[in-house]
Amino acid sequence: MYIDEDSEESSPFVMLTSPTKSWPASYGKKNGMWYASPGNQGWGSKPASRKPSIMEADLGTLSTTSGSIKRSAGRVIRIINNLDHSVQCRVLLNLRTSQPFEEVLEDLGQVLKINGAKKMYTGTGQEVRSFSQLRNEFADVDTFYLATGTALIAGSPIRRSRSRPSVVAAAPILPTDELPKVPLRGARPRSKSRPRILYAPESEILRPNGEYTMLDIMKEEPTKVTIRGLRRTFYPPVHHAPADNSPPDKKLQLQWVHGYRGIDARRNLWVLPSGELLYYVAAVAVLFDRDEDAQRHYTGHTEDIMCMDVHPSRELVASGQKAGRDRKSQAHVRIWSTESLQTLYVFGMGELDSGVTAVAFSQLNGGSYILAVDSGRESILSVWQWQWGHLLGKVATLQEGLSGAAFHPLDDNLIITHGRGHLAFWHRRKDGFFERTDIVKQPSRSHVTSVQFEPDGDVITADSDGFITIYSVDSDGAYFVRTEFEAHNKGIGCLIMLGEGTLLSGGEKDRKIAAWDSLQNYKKIADTKLPEAAGGVRTIYPQRPGRNDGNIYVGTTRNNILEGSLQRRFTQVVFGHGRQLWGLAAHPDDELYATAGHDKHVALWRKNKLIWTIQTGYECVALAFHPFGTLAAGSTEGHLLVINCENGAVMLTLRVCGSPLNCVAYNQVGDMIAMGSQNGSIYLFRVSRDGFSYKKVNKIRGSQPLTHLDWSMDGNFVQTVTIDFDLLFWDAKSLSPERSPIAMKDVKWLTNNCTVGFLVAGQWSNRYYSTTNTIVATCSRSAAHDMLASGDAEGYLRLFRYPCISPRAEFHESKVYSGMLACARFLCGDHTLITVGGTDASLMVWDIVEE
């Protein structure tokens, strides 16, 4: 079979390797080039420690000696037996041989132990009929399949051997400067014999003895998806459910919202006449009835709510949102009913720039006027007669750091604005122009955080230095400082004046709540201190407005809501994670789920009930449930924490590496755990004693940070997604990267949390998205394999049918997050979906209901 060096046409090919089981091949082809794998382990690069084999030396001689095959006359290809994919060989073809193409195929078939080989196909099912096609159309194709005819029986592809091949069998592909290439001379000529794609009607596909034919294997082409400018190819499995591009029969309905936005917002907690608490989280206004243990939600906003105010009638609410990236998400103000949750008026579209810093109703005329402050560079203050949508006037305050505004309770044409180094009065004239009076003279370092009013109209302010100041007006109409005193250590979060003349103040830093008697020159009545875990005071509101029972609600800087009084202890009403929330895991056999965030808290939930919460010493970003009752958490410092789900006790803390563990998962039986790290490596531990004992097995080195991870059903493989959205495969048995995506296309996966792949490709570049270049941040497949939940970097939550293959796949969509939707998971039974928003620390529970 070897070529005679004295004659160029004596033999059509040289067998470079003997027929053998398959060996690792290159992986990661993008834009026609093969990219290296993590750690450069066999991704087209030669092993550094292995000496060149005799075959490699011979190949160098063949490609350079004058008497051997010329560069334009030959090429190296891989041929595979279609009946047994484990039998394959690499050969050097002499494309200038005088031997007919059909005879060459028969000779190649004998090498692969095929009698009467007559057909050659590419991996996509295109037939090769001549040497001309090998030189032209298929010049970039390296692998070909040999078969005996058109109705070819190809049993299910046999998994390739994981054993290390011999030196001869593992001879690497020739370097670029040694491979014979066709010189480019202008445009590449096309052969007259065009390749035929092997598609066939279902009725023509033969399945003798229950086996599938080559036509069945090739009836789908690989899917190509462009992500961040790079094109990725995903190969279809032989068997998968038929794709349905129609929207699913079920839709998402918001059932519960956990948390409260206190980390960066003030004046955002009220009590309605119905007794419901009103507050907002992300783009959702929450109405929480404690007596009925139920929530209602206003979801008219498409971006984060930045401010809110309640109408004097306490039946209407005005809420302003920030601006998004498309026209549907412009900054505006919505006025809606607390009873019906219907939107009554919308104004500010096109008038407000980047968001709404403050919104407030007038008091004297029954709330006919409303003000809005734009968060743009000029901080424009505008006044509207909202029932008619009339703009009464606007003025550029030109004030950076403006944080609030309010109407004076005794004059609807007098407005007070406050912020960083700023306190000013604005008098609106009949012609719509404003006259400005600065109360705090520039420059001033203090930040006026809150404004309240005495019954006679005097203004009370609180600042970031812990001082409370009362301003009165003299006979000439000028304001002067009547009283000033230090109320708290450092910043004051809020002020609220109660009906009997008692002023309550809350400290952001000292966590104290103090009561002051305004009728006795603000003499302190009493004070109390919140527990450290609750955080500082962000806002205060009486539990029963109009009653002097002393019971209050307190919103804190760590996104909690407490209830109590200055005479008794405060108890938690609403728990929320205090910082970024990234970790989420759903129990495989129960409707339990766990969350973890940068606030070092790990919490266990059952739908809308908090079971327990613990504070660990680490910021956790990844979670996974063991099948038998433990919870694993991966930290940003590379620690693995094992937690008992019964009581929340941390049973074990292991130092895995020095990089964040971004993804953690157990295999199906729970005897192995895989952890994907920011350093690109996979760490494997053997698990025993129902998830309480761990022993390190090894790690598989990689180079790109990993973000998502799935185990195969049999526990032999792991697939991961990198930060650049490359899909990588890992062999958990041989502890090596899997470099051939074609060999892995028929592997069944326990979960589908990886955001890229053939069966989830339809969630990328979907034609029905409102924005282009959408980046999918998370996805989750239902246990019944019929739905796919997808969340993107813009805060959109979508529900597809599964599999989701085509960019024409339709979906149901909700927009309740402004930033990235960090994670989404189906609960056991597929009746509930849980989502978390990363930076806004919001946790939402969705019911999956019939359309």
C-alpha cells in the first residue's frame, strides 16, 4: 500500500496510520480554523515530551523529496468505516494518480475492512465523486466516511475508545508548512459534479432489524450560531424530539417576589388602606398582604423602578422607571390603581432622559399635580397635570447628585429639591417659569437625605453627617435655621413625622431608630437599635397610619423589612439577600430551592416560605443539591461548603483552588461532584456517605473561565460553557478533555444548564427578539424535556418549547429585571420556575400555568 518513490502515479495513497479505534481529534472550529483546547492538550499541537515517530519522519521525507508526491498533488485525510465508526485511518492521497476514483475507493475500503466500498461522504452527508471535488469543494474537509451503497446501514455510532493510542496510531496531523496544499490562483474553480446532500423523505428511510440508515443520520445539518462575532457549529444528535417553533402551551405567571430594594433606594415603603405593604423590587411593585399571606404585583414597568409615591387618597400610585436600551423601555412615569392594578396614565415618554430620580404628588389640591425629576445630566424638574397629560412647566436644576423632591404641603406651587450638597426651593409662577432659592450654600459636603414638614410648614431635613435641621420662615419670607442638632452617628436614612407631633429618624450607619418630640424643641423620647444582621435603616412607615400605637415597619439597607416598635423587639417580615445574588439550585425530588449571594448568606426556601438562612464566611456563587440531603456551595475564594439541608449547619469546608467556583453539579447517583472554576479547570471529587464525605479525584486542566456545567446521564462526561460561550466536553473517567464535538453529539445530559448547544440554539439570534446581539446568561430544561426557560443579559425571561433549535422558535416573554438575569431553574414537577437577578439581588417565583 506504500507509494513507490520512483513513480508519482504508481499508488494512489499512503496509509499513515493503521486502522484503529478513534483517538482525540481537534475541537473548536470557528470560521474555518481549529482553536486550541484548554491547556493546549492535543488541540492540534504536538506533545512536547514525545519524540517524532518513524512515520512522522517518513511523512516529512515524502512531502519534501523531489521524487515524492508534490504539494499540489496530495493531501492527508481521515477515512472512517460507516458501519463501525471506531475503525478509521489517516492516509495521504495522491490526487494525480491515473487510477480511477472508484478503484481508489475499493482500495481504501479494504484498509477499513469494507468489502466493495463504492461511496465516500463528508460528515454532513455530501457525496464525494471525484478527485476534483477533493481538491476544490472539499479542500477544507479532513474527515470522510466510506460505505458500500446509498441505502447504507450504519448502526448507532459506537463511542470512541478512551484508551491512549499507540505512537503510530496517534501520529499528529502534519504542520501547516508540511501539508500539501492547492495553490490559490484567483477564485477557486468549482467542479461540474456538484455534491448531493443526503436528505430523504421519512418513507424512504430503511431501518432493517431496527437500525438506522445513513440517510437518517444525515437528514439534519449542523446548526451554526454567531455569538459575539464568532461562528459556532453544533451537531445534531441522531435521536431527539421533533422541533416545534410554536410558543409553548403554558406561560409564566409571577407568584411571589422575595426581597426588598433597600440597598440603594429611599422612601420606598408604604401601608395601604387595605393593610397591604407596598414596596418595589427590580421592575415589580409588590403589594404584600400579611394577614392573607399573599402578594399582588404591578408589572407594567419594563425597567427597574427608581422612585414611587402614593396619592393623597392612598388609592393611586405613581412610579418612575429608568431608561432601557430600546424604545419600549424609555424612562417614564406610570400612574396606576392599587385596587385593580390597572395603568391609568403614562407620561414622560420622550421627555425624560435616563431615568426618574424622584416623583411626588401635590398635597393641597388633592394630588392634581405631579412632579418628576430626570436623572440625566441637567436633572430637569417638570410639573404635570397628570389627569390631562399637560406639562405645566420644567426647569433644569443643573444639580448633580439630586436624590429627592417634594411639594410643600401648604403651597402646590412651591417645590423642595434635595441631594448631595443641595437644598433648594422652587416657586412656580403662573407663566410656568421657576424661581430658585438655595437654602444650603455651595460648596457643601453634606448630603441632604430626607425632608419632612411640621404642621405649620417649617421644613425638617436630615443629612449624611447625622444632623437634623429645622428651617423656619421670617416675616420677609426668607428661610433661616431655627434648630439644628446631632441625632445619629453619621448618616440618617429617613425622617417621618407622625400625627401626634413625634418625629422618627433612622440611622444608616448606627442602625438606631430615635423618637423626637417636636412640641418640646425636639427632645429625645426614646431610641432602639436594630440587630447587625438586619442592616441600617433605610425607611420607616407606621403600621396603622393615623393610630398612635407606636408600631412601625422598617426597611433596611440589607434588603429586609422588619416590624416592631421602640418598646419591643423587631422581627423579620421580608428577607432578601443584601448584595449580589448569583447562586440558585433546585432540589431534584422536592419543591425546595436554595439561594446564595455575595452577602455571605445561604438560604433554603419552599416556594414563598423561608425555611432557614445561615451566614457563612464566604461569598457563594454556585449551589447544587445532593440527591440524599446535602447542599454544596462554591465560593468566590475557591472553597466548597457542604451544608446539611435539615438545619443549615455547615458540615464541611474544603479548599479546592484559589479561583472562584462558578458552577457546581453532582452526577445522577451522587457519587461524584464536578466544579468548574474561573481558572478554566474542572475539579472532580468522589462523594460518599450520602453527600457528607468527599475525596479529591483529580482535576482536568483548562484555560478559559467556566460558567455553566452539566453531567451526562451515565456520569462519564461533563459539558461546560466558557466565558466566551465555547462548548467544551470533558471525560470524567480518563480525566481528559474531549476534543470532538461530533463524537459527543449523541450523549444524553442529565440537565441542560449550558447555554449553548444544538438543542438550545434557537434562543440565540432569535428573529422575534426586540434587540439584536442578545446574550443568553442562563437556561434551564424542564424535567419532562418539553420546556426551556431562558434569561438574558437585558433582564428578559422567556419560555420556549424544548428542543429549541430554530431562530424562528416563538416564546412567551416577561421583562421584570433591568440587569442580567443571573439564573433560572425549574422546580420538581415543572409547575414552578425560580429566577434570580444578579446585581439587584431579587428572587422571584413563577407559576407555570396553562395558556
